[in-house]
Amino acid sequence: MSLSPFLNNLLISYQAAPSADNSQPCCLSWEPPILTLRYDTERVGSYTFPYDSQATLLAAGAAFENILRCCDDAGVGAEVTLFPEGEGSNVYAEISLQGFEAVTNSLLPDFVAARHTNRHPYKKEAVPKRLADQVESFGSEIGVDVKVVSSKADIALIAKQVQVASEIRFQTQEVHEWLEKSLRFTAQEVERGDGLDVETLALPPGGGAFLRLVSCWARMKKLNRIGAYKLLAAIDSAPVRNAPALLAISASDSMVGGLDAGRVMCRAWSYLNAEGLACHPYYVISDQLERLKQDRVPEVLTGQAKDMRKNCQPLFDLKGGQTLMMLLRVGYPKKQALRSRRLSLEKVFKNLSDN
Ligand SMILES: Cc1cc2nc3c(=O)[nH]c(=O)nc-3n(C[C@H](O)[C@H](O)[C@H](O)COP(=O)(O)O)c2cc1C
């Protein structure tokens, strides 16, 4: 089986997109000239965020963005139908590729290799205004707001809300059990190509063993009686407090809003990485906001979650109907990050053997 250089690059670009816990929740199928992007219900349905969750829409939007940019790079036209009717309920987009047969000398676009997560500490050096201004302009044509926060006072206020959201998160069984399923501790587990390789988490010495211990909910629950959730949330939010800048992405709280925010997130993240800056997403506030809306925050914690929501609204300039989609810590890296793996093409490209 051999793919044309263009299709091969398109698949690599698609696969390089980020996803929550590296769950890679989507798959592609190809009936020339139509490429269909959908949720891989069979593979991830019981283990990660559902099809219509904000986290999955962000990942799908990021994959969609990489596909469209790859087409653009190669001069291939793309006619898009979002959430097509009559399809199964797990389709995000149908993309009709125009003129792909004529492309013979396609190269892998630079942004694909550049984008990655770096969870190490960053230098104090500020993010240049020219780059901040550039990324802030990215979502304007599709109604996504990108805001670069670099005032120390505002960063401290946001870090406090990350800490609150993180405290709730470490006391929530469902979220904790998802993390447990995502973590990859051994070389054999990492080999699978999905999930979070603990080596990419930039943990301090002994951090991996500690994470393995607390990744079991029954143990975490016991340790929470002596305040473990507070300690973990303080560790989790400390890098945000020390960040030279934060990038906040907000959009309309809808399925199209989630997909569009994912596109802009991937574009901004790739752009900053290509300019030598490092990025580290913090999804915890967005996740708790969505859980609050869906009544999925444990009852005893809803008061704290509601306060957090109230505090976030002015911090992120959220307008009516908008929600915070993603927060990223941004700065110049002190250390290069270990790259996370990806699933084999056979797992995500459904009809690979027919091409
Ligand atoms: C919706 C979404 C939420 C994420 N949330 C977090 C997070 O809260 N903390 C974190 O360290 N990484 C987070 N990530 C980063 C992913 O773990 C990362 O993209 C994935 O492991 C693949 O690694 P890569 O970005 O280096 O390609 C998130 C990514 C996405 C798309």
C-alpha cells in the first residue's frame, strides 16, 4: 500500500494535532475526494471525553485546522461541510479535496513539526509584544477571542482560579479515573502510542511513583482526608503563577464554537512554537466550567465551582454566551520537551488498506 506524498503529509499533519490526555479521539475515512473527520466511538467512547464535549471538540478542531493548513500549503482546495446532516451523530466534518491528484511534490508543513507541549519551567523573559499582537488577531474572522495576559497581577488572579479548579478536580472521582486510564508508566504502555507518557509530564524525582500511588481513586480519596488535593492543586497551579504570559481562548459555548476554538488554539500554539516559545495547556478551569453547566460537579463542591465561574468572567472578559475554551502557559523554554507518541496510522485512518 502506498499513499501519495500529499495524502501522507495530510495524515501526519492530522495526527500531530493535540488532544486532551493524548487520547486522539478522532479518526478519518477517505472516499475520494471526501475526507470524513469523526469521533472514534469504538476506540475511545468508554475512556475519554464524549463526542460533543468541549475537550473533544477542541481536539477535533485542532486536527481539522492541521488538515486545512496542509491543504492550503499544497494548493489543494477544501470544501467543508460541518456536522453534516444524515450522517451518524459522530461526524465533525466532511472535507471535499479539490485538485489533490495533481500534487506530486508536497512537503510536510513546518508547523507540524513545531507544535508540542512543554511542561518544564520557563524563563522569566517576556513574550514579545509583536508575537502577542499577532496571536491575538488569529481568531477574529471566526469569532474566537484570543487574549494574551502578561500583567503579573492578572496572572496571579488566574493562577488562583486554576488552583481552585484543580482542587475540585482532585476531589472528583470521574475526572480522576479518566486520568488513571490515560497514564502510561512502562515502556510497553507507552508503546501503544496514545495516553500520557509520564516521562512527558516533567515531574520531579519520585514524582512518577507518587503519581502511580495517587492515580488510584480509592487511595486518592483516603489521602484527600488529610488534604492531598490541596497539595496537588498547589503543585499543579505553581507554574501558572510563575508564567511570563498566559494565553486565553474564549468562544461561543456551542459545538461550532468548540471546533473553531480548537482551530485557533492549534494555529496560535503552532505559531508560538515555531517562534521558539513553549506552550503548556491548562484545561482544568474550562473543564470545571463545563461540568458545572452539566451539573456534574460533586454537590459539596458546587459552591466553590460557582465562585470560580463568577471570578473567571471578568478575568477572561467573557461575553454573553461565551466560555473559556483553553488556557495556555507561554514562555521561552529552559529545557526542550520530550515529544509524546501517536497511534499508528492504521488505528486512525479507517480505510488505509484501500488506498
Ligand atoms: C483539549 C485539551 C486539553 C488539554 N489539557 C491539558 C492539561 O490540562 N494539562 C496538560 O499538561 N496538557 C494538556 N493538554 C495537552 C495534551 O496532553 C497534549 O496535547 C497531548 O499529550 C499530545 O502532546 P503534544 O501536545 O506534545 O503533541 C491538553 C490538550 C488538549 C487539546
